[in-house]
Amino acid sequence: MLRAADTIAQTDTGRQRRDNEDSAYARPPVFVVADGMGGAQAGEVASRIAIEAFEQALPDAGSPEERLADRTREANSRIYDLSRTEHERAGMGTTLTAAYLDGSELAIAHVGDSRAYLFRDGQLKLLTQDHSLVAELVQRGKLTEEQAAEHPQRSIITRALGPEPTVAVDTLTYPVRAGDVLLLCSDGLTSMISDEQVASILASADGVASAAQALIDAANAAGGRDNITVVLVRLEEVGAGSALDQPTAVAMPVVEAPATKPPVVPPPAPPAPPAPSARGARLARTQGRNSAGAQGAPRRRRGERFMKPVAALIAIVVVLFLVGGGGYLATRQLFFIGTNSQGVVTIYRGLPYDLPFGIKLYESFYVSGVPATLVPPDRRSSFFNDHLRSQTSADNLVRALELGKVSQ
């Protein structure tokens, strides 16, 4: 059976923020990091609510994973309800990564882009998976890890506590052993220094307190663009120390009101052939965290447009041409860009028309990993104009968008 021999939770505002929206909790056997967003007096409130959910005992029923997930969902409901009742906190949210030491296993609950690592025998292992736009693109093979590290939209997350009434919680259980070190951290650390640097610092530090400070110092030396929070826990066998209780060293400086972070972009939907005109709600958290998010792409009610008499007549002529003149094969070489029902930029094959009786002259060809809300406002006309393109032209434009090379 293992215990937390040494524990520290430490946070720092960083060099480019006036306020600290991060919160942390470290009282064995529960450890939590939360990174808030949503503007002044909102992000800090959201992360604090998340931590408070774990300051009370975990539910009695269920596995450690289920108990952590229950508390996470409870925090989500509290944040969501408060954001709906207090106007100045509308849209607030927070990431959350929580761990529970259960004998020789570590249970983890995770939402967002804060992270959990395990350091063992000089090797650093990432236990969680980021809920972020670039992580989605990497998983789909659209970006390399190197491209993701420099992507201009790398701070956009696709899941968080607060923006929606319910939230999907990732959980896992990992076997641990004496000598392991658990690291929970906000993206203010991992966005500034590499995993290799983190491993090097942990390997050379005298203890968890010096390691925590060294990690924060390294992130600040690299620019300190965001708040930086780390929780470190060294594990040992029960009885290996002088006492069976689990000492906790907590260093959490007083922080000021939070800086602005916009809301969250929900995750791209799996490729399905929905209508290209509908747009799902999208909330974005940008690198500067000082924008209320991009405006959504315009809705396109093509069905209504073509129900007008003249347009309907034209549509019938088009159908007659396709059927009688062999034009159908020609349309297989035509493409246009729109958005699917989830608001994700999508390439369609065919003609951008809806006919009466639900007949569509197009089909979904490729669903990108980019919400339409992330297309710069002054470039939307070049994307969503029903302009017919070659496959190469459509592919190149969407690919540039995925790589973050489409700017205002």
C-alpha cells in the first residue's frame, strides 16, 4: 500500500498576466488542478468552485473513478448554474484534472487541457489526453506534434466545466509504485516548456518543493504567458517514513482577479453527412484570452430560398439537365465549402442547392477539425460563398485553415 510521502501545490501568475485564474488542491489522497476562464471575477470563481467540490469527502458509492467523476459533474453543474444567474459571470468555465490515490492505484478524472503525468525511473509519462483543437487535429493525423506546438490556435479547448449543463468526464486508473512522482499542472507550464525539460527538472530536483519552484521558474523564463500551477506528489510504501500520516506542503499564494479568457469551443463532430448550412454553437478560448470569441458563420437557409417559385423552377431545370444531359457526372468534380450541423468547416461535393421535397445536390466529402467560428471574420466570404471549386482548391484552403495559416 502506498501513501503520499511529500506533496506540494504551487501556483504563479506568470509574466504576462495581471491575475491568476488557476486553483489547486492537495490533501491526500485527493489532488486537483483547475484552470479557469471567463473574464474578471469569473475564471477565478469557476476554478475555485471546482476545487471546493473536492474539498468535501468523495461520495461513498462507486469506484474511485466514478467518485471523482461524480464530483466533477457536480462542479460542472454549480459553475453552469452560477453563470446562468449572474450576468457578469456568463460563459465562465474551467479545466479540471483530479487524482485519487487508492492503495497501489491512481484514479484520474479529467476535462480540458490541464494534465496529469507520472514520473518513474527518470521517464515522464503523460496520463491524460488534452481536450483541445490541436490535440484533435494531431489525433486525426492533420498536424504533427511539432506543428501543434506552434499552432496559433493551440490554446483553444474543446471541453471544460461550466459552458454546458452536462460534461463528459474522462477517467482512468493507473498502477503506481513506491518512488513514483505524480505531476498535475495547468497548461501555463506545458505550453512554455517541453516534456523533456519537465523530466529533466524532476530528475535533478532535491524534492517536490524545489521541483515545483524550478518548474515554475522555467516556465517564466520561457515567457510565462499564462498562469502556472503545479501539484507534485511523491509516493512511498506505508511504513517507509517515520509516521503513517501523509504530510502535505501547500504553497498557494494569494491571487488577484482573473484575466479575460473567452469561452470554450465544443469538440468537432465525427464525419457525418449532415446539411452544410446549420451551425452548432461554438465558444473559443484564444491564446490572449481577451476576446469574447469569434462570431459564428452565417446561417444559410437554402431550402427556404429555393422554395420560392422562380428558384424552384430553376432547380427543376437543373435536375432535368442532370438526369437528361449527363451532367451528374460533371458535378462529381465540383466542390464547395460550408459548415455541417455541428458548425464545423466541411468540404462538400456537388452543387450547393437544396431542392423541394428534401432533395440535395451535394454530399459531405471531408469534415475538417476546425469550427466555423475560428475562420477570421474578414475571410468568411471566401469560405462560405457557395463558390464552386476543384477538389485541389477546396483541399488547399481547408488545409491552410487547419494549419492555422488563414489569418485576417
